[in-house]
Amino acid sequence: MVSALQHDPFTLFGFALRESDWILADLLASRLDGSEPSRLRLEHELEAGYGRPGRPRSLHELRRLARLTRVLGLDRPRA
């Protein structure tokens, strides 16, 4: 049986941040950012990894990194 924690979208958000998957993290943040408690949890996840090189410090920075990743084509598989 899989624990409920593995199905927690905030856990997946934290995983995407740790893996520097800015597009997935941004997608999850945009879906989860509907209430004040959700926004606080998202910000807490961002703060948890603060200090790692290149890690966004805010949801705004995360959105910019995701956009930049798409524009540069870094979201496409390499052939």
C-alpha cells in the first residue's frame, strides 16, 4: 500500500524543486496556488531549499525560470 504522503502534490512540488524541474514545479504551483494556506506551503517548500545554487526564492522567480527553460528549449528531450 502506498502512503498518502506519496500522493501529496506539495511533496511532488518539493521533488520537482530538488530535481530542478522548473516546468513541473511551476505547473504544480499554478494549480496549487488557490488559497492562502496553499500559497504558504508552496513558499515553505521554496524556502526549504534556499541556498542551493540556482534555486528560485519565490513563486515569481520560479515562473521566470520555467518560462526561460521553455524559451531556450531545455524542456525538450535531447536526440
